[in-house]
Amino acid sequence: MLVDYIREYVKGECSNTAIGREFYENHLILVAHYGIKLAVETGADPEIVELAAYLHDFSFVIDEMNMEQHETKGVAIAEKLLKQFNYPKDKLERVKHCILNHSSLARACGASPEEACLANADIMSLIAKPDYWVKISSLTNQGEENSNWFYEQIAKSWPLMMAPARAIMEDKFNELKKAAPIMA
Ligand SMILES: [Fe+2]
Ligand SMILES: [Fe+2]
């Protein structure tokens, strides 16, 4: 199946570096996991969400210089990749929209059900793995505000998340609130 091939391809590319390997295990696979779960619960297409989950941040796995524009670069990569499999054009467009809008929860939630699932799953994976994200933000940012980035993302995203996503993550979110006064 195409989703299996894309998963293994992305996993293989990520395994070229230790950072990539950790990113796959702590983020991409979890975004797919939560994205599929939300798709099933909300009636979105799980295949679209799963493909977009593996590919949504893939552009900066390949080249970290793509970070700033990783959504648009990711769209171009997904298009090239999926066209090789003659993936139907209408489905391809839906995958591309998920990737393009994944960083804006507000925009994605007002768009297609698949876009909403992916953007929510992206934040759910942050809530699921706080230790990983605090570590990553301290590697990528200098200074003492390192972990604040992570907690601020969660605090500002939580009210925008869809109800089924909040229901799944509620316990973990409450644990984080206790651990980080910034979120109270
Ligand atoms: Fe992203
Ligand atoms: Fe992501």
C-alpha cells in the first residue's frame, strides 16, 4: 500500500541521522497515530491524514535550511513523491492542503476535516512528549527561555484544538499545567 511505502521511505530518510531518527519516533509517527484516531472519530479520510502526517515536516528532515518555509517546501516534495505513484489528483490536492496549513491551527480548523485533524495531531504530539520538545527547543534556541517556547505553544494552541483532540490529551495537558506555572 502507498501509505506503507511512504512511511518506510520517510523512516529510512530520517534514520540517516540521530536527530532525524528521534524526530521520526517522537513526532512523525505520533502525528500519524493521533491524526488517524481523530480522522476516524470525526469522519475525515484517514489515508489523506496519514500521508500528510509522514510528509508534513519532511522538508526540513531532508534539509534544515528549509525550516522557515517547511510547509511550502513540504507541499512540493509531497507532490513530486506522490505523483510517481499516480496518486489521484483530487486526493493529492487534499494532502497538499493539509501540509500547507498544518502550522496554523486556526486556519486548519476552519478548512477541511483532514486539515483540522493534521494540525490538531501536530499539537497533540507536542503534549504527548514534553521531555523531547523541551530538549529540542534547548538545542535549537540559545538562552534561558528555552522551555518556555514549548509551554507557550501548548498554552496558546489548547483553546483552539477540536474537542475530540482535547478529550484525548486532557490528562497529559493537566500534568503539564501542574509542571509549568507559565501555562496556568
Ligand atoms: Fe511543521
Ligand atoms: Fe510537525
